[in-house]
Amino acid sequence: MVVLELADAGTLNPLYSSNYYSTVYENLIFDGLVNIGPNFQPVPDLATAWKASKDGLHWNVELRRGVVWSDGVPFDSNDVVWTFRAMLAPDTAFPYRGQFNYIKSVTADGPYRVRFDLSQTNALFESQALNSPILPAHVLARIPFKQQQQSSFGEHPIGTGPYALLQWRHDEQVTFVRNERFWSGPPKIRTVVFRIVLDDSARTDAMENGEADVDDAMAAASFEILKQRHTKLRMLHIRDLYPEFLYLNLTRPGLGDRTVRRAMMYGWDRLQIVKGLGRGDAEYALGITPPVLEHWYDPRVRNYPYDPALARATLDGAGYRLGPDGVRRKGKVRLAYALSFPGNGQASSALEIASEFQADMRDIGVAITLQQIDYATFLAQTQEMKYDVALSGWGGVPDPDEMTLLASDQFPPAGNNIMHYRNPRMDRDLRRGLSTLDPAKRKAYYDDMQRLIAEDVPVLYFEFPYSRAAISPRVHFDFEHALPDQYLFLNVGSWTLQS
């Protein structure tokens, strides 16, 4: 089975992967204690059962017996204990450590039972913590936590999942072969090949002539072309969990001023991005909580309709005056920034979005230069705060929690608050939203979180694209219950391929 992707993973070590493509590949290699089932509910995976104490602070997890790693070594509780210790050790520099700091201890109670002790209740323990990929202690425990990131494991992973890595030609092709030792039986499809194809027309051609079986994360135009030309192809079109937005480095002069950020929102024709470049095949963003999470989503927040006159007046009122070069200044602060975005070539959607933003900002007196860079460099620069503005996205989790993105104790490497955003009220909402188990009370905190995002504008949000994929009729899986994006491949071990 040949799958087309737009970019490559940076690493296949779950302790350090932070992009979509790494997650897709890791779904083939690794298992969590639980998997994500229909409606995003946790279902058994390496764990067969899990139960909490009455106060929700202690969990006993029963492990599946008879599981072996792809190198033949038996899986047991030591692997689970080591994985969580590595995630929680500061020396490991796991970027999502802050999401799990409520886990006090993880201990083995025999070879097939693990006990989790929590410092406080957490609404995401089952769906997030127990869903974490489990790693092989017999391979990694010999390496000090501080040296984990330099280990070769990210290039040569060993897992319990349905597939094993055969070959990785970076930025070209990744080949997986079925894991004959997979605990539920070898997958039906012998080989899965991911090809990195940047050009939309080349991807469309590959689907048309049968060279590829799945085109994942398609552009809207390509999706419509294939939908009209090839009625035998199955076209997946699902509301997505990923908002697209511009990260802002709030330590940069000017960007740390909320008035400037609000003016940039008024001055950016975000609806044109959705209806024009996106051909209307996206949802207009009023924040970063996905509208598909209907129970949690609150549209009654401050909006920023396109109004360049209001943007200019807002900047004037805050003392940012136009200079002779057409760029606004206030004292020593000049509103001029570099916009970084990943990709190659001159026809990417990211380049089009960046160019539209550049033109709109020029119209209100904010100078934007464009920097198109490779994905690995993009990730490194944003994590190290070596950027001004960055085009990307966030999310993929079917819950409103945004702790690692927005909390003030989640600056890298402890978390993913690469904006360096701080607001005590936001910290309160995020902490209480996670520790509160009652859905109605949680909703009150996340409603306030959404209002704060709209007021503070820590990122410049603009759309929620749909998840789109074209699938060959020879690929068979539970199409009716397919989930978007990375979740599409969750159960790839059960897929079949008609020759």
C-alpha cells in the first residue's frame, strides 16, 4: 500500500516527535496502553483493563500477556514504568512533560500490572496519559535520560505495533513491513510505503494512474479534481481537530503588545483565506477550540472582522505611527517581522497564505518578510524561540485542554508555549479544567479560556481545514468510522488490500 504525504517525520522516537508525520508513522510502530476508538473513546491496547480508586488518584492497569517487541523480547510492566519515568524526568527534555506532571509515580505490581499514583485528578488521564506510546526498556534504559535525544532510536525504533521500520530515505520514502510478532496477528497488508510528494499535481496523477493508494491531507483543489474525475475513489472529508494559525513570539518588541496583535487580526482578511485560497473548504476560526467539539465550542467570543481602517486606527491610538518607509514605529519599536513557514517550492498553500498575510499587513503599516524553510529547521527555530512569526497549527486532541500550548509553566522544553504567553487567569482555567472531572464545571473553565484567547490573541488564528483523503477502492477498512488526520491510521493493522 502506497500512501502519499506532504512532508517527512523528524524522528521516530515518541519522546521527541512533535509533528504530524512522526505521529502517523509512530501509529504503525508503537502501541499505547489504550488506543482511540470510535468517537475518540479509549479502548484496550497494551492494557486489557484499568480501574481508578474512588478519589480518582490511584489507577491499577492490567497489561496484555503474550506481547513481544518487534525484536522478540517479551513486553512487561518494566517497559511501562520506564517509559513514564523517562517522560517525567527533566533530563529527558520530553516536550510534553508538563502535561503529565500530575503523575506522582508509576510502579510495577508484578510483570503484568502497573499502578499509577496521581497528585490530583486529571480528566485526560485515560485518553491522553494511557494513550502514550510505550517504549522498550531493554533497549533504552541503558542510556541516561540526558542522552536519550542523541540516541539512534529515533532512526531505528523497536515497537510492539503492527509494523516495523524497514527503510527510511529522509524526505523521499519510508517503508514499513508487517510485524510478524504483532500480538493480534500479522497485518493483512505486507508492506506500507509512505512517499513524500510535495507537488499537488504529481500527487493527483499518482492517484489517477494507480501508483498510490492513499493521498493523505489533500489540498482542497486536488480533492475536488479527483472527486469529479474518479468516482471509484473513496473520498474522505471530515471536520478536523487542527486549527491553523500564526504563532507569535511575544518576547519580540511590539508583538508583546496586545493592542498590536488585535490590530493585526483586524487587518488580516482571514475570511479571504478560507473562501479564496481554501475554496470555502474550511471553517472560519473564532479561536483555537475546534467547532467539531460541539459540546466545548463557544462561538460567543470577541470576533475580529476584516477592517483595515479599524486596524490602522487601533495602531494610531496606541502610538504606533507610520514612518517614511511605510512601517509603523513607537519609540524604538518598529513593527517589522519575519514570517517563517515550512515547505519547498513556489506553489505551496503555506506560501500563498503567507503572501496574503504579508500584503494585508503592509496595508496597515506592519512589514513582513517571508522565510520558507525545511520542516526540521522550522521546528528547531520555533522550539528555541528563534523566530518572530510562524505559520503552523496545533491540536489533534478531542478535548478542549490547551495546557501545554498556553500555560505559563509550559515554555520549551517543558511544554509547547513557544509564544511565551502569560496570563494568571488562563493558568487558573487550564489547571482547574484538567483537575475537574464534572463536565459542566469543566465547560465553564474552557468557555472562559476561549474568551481569554479572543481577548489576548496569543496566536493569530484563521481557519480549521477539513481533513481530506483520497483512497483507492482496493483499500478496505472501516470507512464509516474513520477519524481525521493521524487517527486515520490508528487501526492500519486491520486494513486489507485487494490485489
